[in-house]
Amino acid sequence: MGGRPSSPLDKQQQQHLRDQVEALLRNFLPQYRVQLAASVLQQISRELVPQELAGCQLLHSKKLPRVREHQGPLTQLRGHPPRWQPTFCVLRGNGHLEWFSHREEYENGGRPLGSTALTGYAVLTSQREYLHLLDSLCPDSSGDHTQEEPDPLLETPVNFPLFLQHPFRRHLCLSAATAEAQRAWRLALQGGIRLRGTVLQRSQAPAAHAFLEAVRLYRQHRGHFGHDDMTLGSDAEVLTAVLMRELLPALRAQTQPGLRGAGRARAWAWTELLDAVHAAVLAGASAGLRAFQPEKDELLAALERTIRPDVDQMMRLRGRVAGKLRTEVQGPLESCLRRKVDAQLPRVSQTLLSIVEAALAAVQTLLAQGMDRLCRHLRANPSGARLRREVYSFGEMPWDPELMQTCFREAERSRGRLEQLVAPFGFLGARSLVFGAQDLAQQLMADAVATFLQLADQCLTRALDCIQAAQQLEKVRGRVLKELLEFEGDVLAVGSPALTIEGIYEDVIRGVLLQRIDGELKKALSASDVSCTLDGCSGVAWDQAGADEETEAQRGTCPKQPGSCTEVQPLCPLLPPRTLRS
């Protein structure tokens, strides 16, 4: 496993990568500018349209998504040549993993040996599966691994491994001391990966919406249609992934034959080379987006000044153009939908709905258990200190990876069904959809918890004794569960309309297709035991914009991140001291 690239990136290679990044930005930024205008128009028009009363009465949690910080000793494969060495790892709340030589180094404020943002990684806990992955990266023409140099991964048995694999970066090979530690780390790492991956999808900033749409159109112009997982991460990370995907075939053909070692040693060297290329591309993409930031801020301000006064006229113009285009394409489009969409739509709808239904059912069960536990503690043990601990634990439930695992697992189980859509539709975005369902489950849990605590704070007074207080909490419990069942929203988010012929035309096509989808969803939901249409979900997303400091698409457009404490802390103080005996 000691093989390394035959040479590091020289100046010529680094300059070539800089040229590639500059070319990408030259082609991408004009599309981004156009989509910024479209997103600002969409935001302003949405603000001015009278909003119907929301069907869902759950309060909106103001707590931003985060990872519960996790730390502890692990063994790590590192060094040259690599060998298993003790290390102390810390997972930060923003999804960054750091590792130190020992705990004292971390506690004394020392610099970490290394760190990485978890964007794009996947966690493997099977050594055999990971070695099979290595074998597939640089296949040996002979297929014979018996003559390879000694392999540190095989020299030392790894009972509780944690392999962090990335398509374009060096792998991180870790090992826990026990199965319990391995599970805790796996859940924490998976949470960090999801948090980092969906930062743009959760954002409500117009620039984030514009960026995602611009990436989609940029890739379409280069022949990449359909949906995949390329848009996971911050804006710089997304552009890096897009360019790495384009560079990969030539990079593999030009460099793999010259890698030292054989089999897994060559594969290890290949990941190190990819890591160097990825770092260079990411640095260039980040610098390019930072350089564009002042222009983007000025453009957003100018768009706000020019669009808002004339938004009514612009929307009327858009409506007239859309009506003419709809008349022209209605016949051919309906014919195409009948031949190619109607037969497949029930299958796709049922697949997507099953993911959401399972996740929402798990949220409902977990929430009910948490509220029941709180009521039981109030009845059986009216201790102020104990109740405060229980209220805090209840408020932290959406961020507890062990508790939320029951909800996240339901979404993860759907991956196999989603992958069945690859052959007929070329759909390659299973990971994005799973992450989206998990984000939705966490959002609903946070909103329901915030609603319960707020209602409990309103109904509990010092005049109540312990039994009366518990009865009030049980009424609140029933109300929150009822609201959760009545939650309505949009399963499929609609893209932003642009006041260009191309944008309006695409929106007309999408609108007709969405009518078909809406009808199919209503039929499916009428036969479902769980009311989980999602009308309002995309419009009531996390107040996430700006939560990731690396995301230029959101910088300067969002309020400061609030503290991590539960926003509705009262509950215990409202009960009289004679009732809550310490």
C-alpha cells in the first residue's frame, strides 16, 4: 500500500488545471448571471402573490441543521509508507473531520495532523468491500494479487473499520476499538456527509437556486441530461465535481499506466493523485467564485431595484408568452406524454411516495415516543432538575443521530427501489433523493418538537399541579400529532421560471408535466393510509442560507446563524416549586 504517484503535479500540470477551471468559469458564469435574474424574479413574484393559509400549523424551527460534535480515539492508516497508527478524531458541527496524534494535542489547541470536509464521501464498514473497491480502481490485467507487496490493510486485522471513500479524493481508513464505537462514528459521519451534501438544496437564497439551475443547464449544454448526484456540496465543491468528472477519463488514461506498485498499491497511489488534482481544482473554483462575489452582489442589488417596480408587467408579459407557447406545443406534448410518460408515471410516483411515507411514519412514531416519555416523567418523578434534563433531551431529539436513525434508515432502505429507475429512465440521483428524504424527516421532527415546546409553554402555569400539567401536555401531544398527520406539501419542487423564451418554454413543458404528476400523486395518496403530500415543504425549508461559510452562492444574503440551544426553553420554570420538587 506504499505506492505513490510517480511524480507530484508539476508546474505545467498545475497551470493546465488552472486553465481548465478558468474555461469552466467562462462558460458557466454567463449562465449563472441569467439564472440570478430568474431567481430574483421568482422570489419577488412569490412575495407579492397572496399566500393561502397554510394547511400545516406546525411552527417553523429556527435551529439550523447541524451535526452533533463527536470525538474519540481511533486507529488511522497514514504515513509513507502507510501504517496503522493511533489517532484522535473530532467531527465538528459543520461537517469537518479533524485528526490529531493524541487527545492532549487537541485539548491544548494544537493544529490537527489533517482535516477534511465530508462532502461527497461514503462510509464503508466492511474491509472486504473496501478492498474490492480498491481492486476496481486500477484493475490488474493479470488479476493476480498474490505477488503484490505487503498490504498494511491485510497485515493487521481490522475488526471495526470505517473507510471513508470519495470518487475524487484520497480515502480515509479508520478503525474503532469496539462495535459500539464503530456504530456511533458511522452515524455521526453519515450525518456530516448529508449536512455537507445538501447545503445548497436546503437554502432559500435566490443565488443558491440560481446556481443549481445554472449547473443543470451548463451540463445539459455539454450533453449531460437527467439527474445525478453532482450537485451535492457547496458551490465550489459542485463545480469541482463537475470538472473532475470531465477530466477523469483523460487523467486515467494518461497517468494510471505510470503509477508505481501493483494492484492495491497502485489504487492507493491513484487516490493520492486524484486528491492532488481535486485540491488544485477546488482551490481554483473557490478563488473564481470569490472573485465573482462582488459582481454578484452588485447584480443582485441591481436586479432587486429594477425588477420589483416592474414585476407585475414582467409577469403579465411572461404569461402572454407562456400562453402562446402552450398553444403551440400542447398537441405534440400531450401525444408525447401519453406515449412516454403516462405508462411510467404510476411506477415513479409510487416509488417516490413510498420513500416519504416511510420516513414520515417513522417521524410520527419517534415523536410520539418522545412526548410520551416526557409526560411519564412529569407524572412519575416531578423533580425540577430531572424534568429540565428531559426537556433538553426532547429538544435535542432532531439532532440525535442514534434516535433519528430509525427515520433515516427508512429513507436509506429505499435506495434499492430508486436504483431500479436507472435502466428505464437513466436516473442516477438516488443519493440526492435519499438525503432529501432524510432532511425532510429531520425538518419535520424539529418543527414538531418546537411546536410541542411552544404549546406546552403556553398552557402550563404555576396554578397547575403535577397531574394537571401532565394532562395539559397530553392534550398538546394529541394536537401536534394531528397537525403532523395533516402536513401537506409538494413532493417535487418546481424549477425557477426565467423571463427568456428558453426559460418560459421549459416552464410550460414542466407545468404540463407537473399537472400529470399532481393528478397521479392525488390518486396514489387517496389510496394511502398516510397523508403525506408535501405542498409547502419546499417553501418552508430550513433557514439555512449561509450556514456553510464555504458556499459563495449564499454569502452575504443571510442572517447570522442562531445559537445551537433550543429556542423554546421555558416549560419547567412555569411549574410551581411545590410541584417540581428537586
